[in-house]
Amino acid sequence: MARPRTFDEDTVVRAARDQFRRCGYSGTSLDDLVKVTGLAKASIYNAFGDKHALYIRAFDNYCTEAVEALGAELGGPDETAAERLRHLIRHMADTTGTAAEPPVSCFLSKATAELAARDPEVAGIAQRAFRQIEDVLASTLSAAQRAGAVSASRDCRSTARHILVGLRGMEALAAAGVDRAVLADAAESIAQLTLSPGP
């Protein structure tokens, strides 16, 4: 008869997620996972299968929560939709860390760069997350258009992709230690190009 589990799976997944986000898949050993989760190796294997299966579970969990958080951040009345998007773009430049304390890369970006080209499961989760982020951005742009804050002639789907690519690019530059002022300039340019009421 199987013994009942004495740990909370969600807590373990979150601990593993934080470890993978900091160090990546290759930089995380099973011993690291034992340390951060407090579980024995046998318990990890019994509950999750193996390191890769736990990684997929943690990555999927992260992406789901990230999309939900973005939807909550950008949700609200049409009249302030453009300003919420501007804040999102500028926030990327304002939270890049410092030379003494480099930024912790977004797990979505880190996993995509490290594994997506050779791991179909990671690629599938990442592609789904990017589509969902694009949907949230497009919906918010549509709200801004209804309020007259963004040109009615602008294609919301194309503009959402422009913003998404800009955000991912700024994040990559931030992870490389590019100066904060450079990111702030890029953020302002993206905001001006995508969030104007003109033609």
C-alpha cells in the first residue's frame, strides 16, 4: 500500500521553478533540487518522474501564472488602457537590476534560449505562452483604440507583436548588463511608435 505524501506538490514545484529560473536546466543538478525542495531523490522521482519532467511542470506553471499576471496588470477600463501599456513597457527598463545585483532572467526567456531549439515540450509551452501574451497585448490595444488613445488605423495584432518583440529584446539586453539608460531610451521609442493617437 502506497504511503501518503507528506509534502505539498505546488510548494515543491515553486521551489524547483525558482531554482531552474536562476540557474537554468543544465545548471541545476538533482542534488540542487534535493536541497531547494527538501525532498529525497527517491521522492522526486516518485512524485514527478525525473528532472526533465519536474522542469516541464515548473516551466508550464511559470508560464501559466505569468500570462495570468499580465492579464491582471493590463486589465481595466478602456480610458487607461494605453497608459497601462506604457507602464508595462517602461517597467521593463526600470527593473533591470544593477551591476552589483544582475537581474534574474524571466524563466520564459531563459528556457526558450536554453532548450526550445532541442526540446519540443519546452518549445510548445513557450509558443503557447507567447501567443497568449500577444492576445493580451492585442486586447489591451483594442481597448486603447476604443478610447481614442491609439490610432484606429493601427492593426492591433501587428502592434501587439511589435511590443512583444520589443519587450523580449529589452529583457535580453538587460540580462546582458546593458546600461539602464539604453533600455529606457528603447522603451520610450517603443511606446511612441506603438501607442500614439495619430494616423
